[in-house]
Amino acid sequence: MKITAAHDDVSRAFRALANPNRLAIFERIHEDGLCCRTDRKGNTVCAIAEDFQLALSTVSHHLKELRAAGLITCERRGQQVTCTINQATLGRVLGLLRRSARAGRSPRRHKRR
């Protein structure tokens, strides 16, 4: 098998998600994007920092790593920065996991002697 750019993308995503704080922040951004609850303040840097009780600089660092890995995109809206999941990268990661799961479930066939 040849290493491709897709392998590099997925590898960067896994490295970014290996940090528990980044994984939790990614999960929060993903969940907030899936629902329209009015009790949420959205996926702004300030709202994320408040939810995790982390300094803005710490959250900014984690978001920078997630963005560098291609997992999220950030858009400035006035003074606020809003984050969303990059569905293309998430699709590549999930595709790899699905293929791996299918390969793990297939029964092994042994040749009879």
C-alpha cells in the first residue's frame, strides 16, 4: 500500500484529537452544530472557553491545532470567532475507521490442508 495525502490528513487529525482537551472541544463544536438549542451560546471561542473553564489563550491554542489538522474552520463575525466542523476531513477520518471496522469483522478463512 502506498502512503497518500489522505493518510497524511487523517494522521494529522488523529494527532490533534489525541489531546483530551482538543477531543472534548471538537466534540462540543460537533454537537453544537448538530442541534439548535437556544440555551447554547454557539461555537464562539468565548463560549467554548466558558464551557470548559479554560483561559481564552488555551482555547485559542487548541483551536489553532484543530484548524491546522483540518478538523475545523473558524470564521470571524465582528468581534467573535465562530468554529465549525470541516466535514471533508471528518468524512476521511470516519471512512478510514469504517473500513478498519469492516476489515476487523470479516471472518478469517483458513486453507484446509
